[in-house]
Amino acid sequence: MYPSSLTLLARANPFSSPLFSLQKVEEPQQPLHGQRTRRLAAAAAAEEDVSCEFGSSKYYALCGFGGILSCGITHTAVVPLDLVKCRLQVSPDKYKSIGNGFAVTIREDGVRGLAKGWAPTFIGYSMQGLCKFGFYEVFKVFYSDLLGEENTYLWRTSLYLAASASAEFFADIALAPMEAVKVRVQTQPGYANTLRQALPKMYAEEGIWAFYKGVVPLWMRQIPYTMMKFACFERTVEMLYKYVVPKPRSDCSKSEQLVVTFVAGYIAGVFCAIVSHPADSVVSVLNKEKGSTAVQVLKKLGPKGVWKGLVARIIMIGTLTALQWFIYDSVKVYFRLPRPPPPEMPESLKKKLGLTE
């Protein structure tokens, strides 16, 4: 009865999850708990030529650098679409649609007006990317060490959700000041045209609170977004290799693996945009209006108002997320970082479930 009960539990578990592809290795009789999980995690990449140990300081530092590039470059590249999206949210009477938003902006500010807010966008999202991707790797290993290899496999989706939420908490604190400046520059005509103009002006008017009053709405927007972004991506990659890609990941070239990364990233991005859009609308209006609170803005927008600009955001976030994962994974390939394949059930769990002799 014991193996069959465990089998039913594993199959019925909606959060089933390992973090790494675990393979049979020889271990000492009494391994240290943290070292054990980390070594097993790195075992999948043992045959590859890697530049550093999985979970080392160098590994985390380069992951953070990958996050800077992936978020900083992509968010800056879509500043024109982001600008129109923000204006649709805060001035729906003036900007009727995406096309109309671009036309009105170009008519009033010229083509250069579409680049408003690029500097705070680049700085803010670079800092966010550093914390988002760097801390995600840190928390992923940390929580995996706490769970142990078998529970890491069974509850891998929960682990992805917890690690990404923890990372995003700190990432939003790093992002908040520049996000406030960006929204003010983009949505308040005549207030300021550049970061250098807006920063001292906002501080003089509202003090340091001007840069952090949007951090709670940012958490409301970004934490669900990032949880979906990482968990959906990880599980989509797993499903693509299992059901779509006609050969094992180990037989795929680096280029083919990066294509899978891009596709999984785009799928994850669509879901990210939907779950985080209402909070994004609140953040945009909140950073435009002085003295407002998140609750006041939410009441003002109403059930329909919070979904304004959703189509633009789906296009932006879908493309953005796909490119971010592509760049991040490319950085790992370039620096020869360990890239464990999709997770597999540990041998010890297979024996408990009666799946091996």
C-alpha cells in the first residue's frame, strides 16, 4: 500500500516539482544537507564544459549580470510602446487606442517624444533585473536545500513561485525610484523632459516619499507577474521538451535550446501581462497624481478602467519576456554557466514509488 499511496500523491499533486535533473551519484554516508542538494543540482551539467560551480559566487554574479542585460535592454527597447500604454491608462479620453496614442504623441512631441523616459527606464530596470534574476537563482538553491531533493522534485512549481516572489520583493525596491520618475516624465506633459530635470523637482516637491510611494502597487503588479513569469517559463520549457521537441535536450544544439527558451518565454509573457495589468494601471495613475493612494486610484478607475491598455501590454510583455529569457539564457551559454536540463524524478523517489526494481 505504501508505494501505491505515494504514487497517487505524486500524480495528484498540482504543484509537482523538481528543480534539477537529478542523476544517480555516489555520496558520502553523512553528507551536509546544503552541499548534497547543490552537488546533485550541478550533476546534470557535469558532462558540459562549465566555467564555474553551480551555486558559487561567480555563478550568482554572472546570473545577475545576465539579468541587467535582459531587463535593461528589453525595457528600454520598448519605451515608445510603454509610453503609449501609460498614456492610455492615465488619459483615456485623450488617447483612444494604441494607434491614436502614437499619432497624438508624434503630432505633439515629434518622433523624439516617443523616447521620453528612456533613461530612468534603462537604469531602473537594469537594477530590477540584477535583483530579479540574481536573487531568483539564490532563493531557488536556498529553498531547494531546505526541502531536500525529493520534495524539491515533488513541489518544484511551489519552489519556483516562492523563489521568484522572494526575488521580486527586493527587485521592486530597487526599481521604484526610477519607475516613479519614468511615469511622471511620460504622463505629465510639461513637467519634465529628462531624468535630470525630473529627479530634483520630484524630491523638492514631495521628498524621498515621491520615489517610494508606488512600491506597494509595484509589489502588487510585479510579484504576481514575476511568479507567473518564472513558474510558467520553467514548466513550459519542461513540457516543450517532453511533448513538442522531437529529441532530448541533450541532443539539441545550443541554438535549438535558445529557440525553446524564446518560445517558452513568450507563452509565459502573455500570462504575465494578464495577471499583473490591473496593478500596472494603478501604478501609472498613482505616479502621475500627487497625494493619491492606491485604494483611491483603484476606486476611481473602476472594474473596466483597470483593464485599459491590456492589448498593448500583452504585445509588449509577451515580446519583452521572450527576449529577456533569450538574452538571459544566451549570457549563461556565453559564459559557460551550468544550465541543468528539465527536471527528472530522483532515483530514491522512483524506488519509493515502486517505479524501479
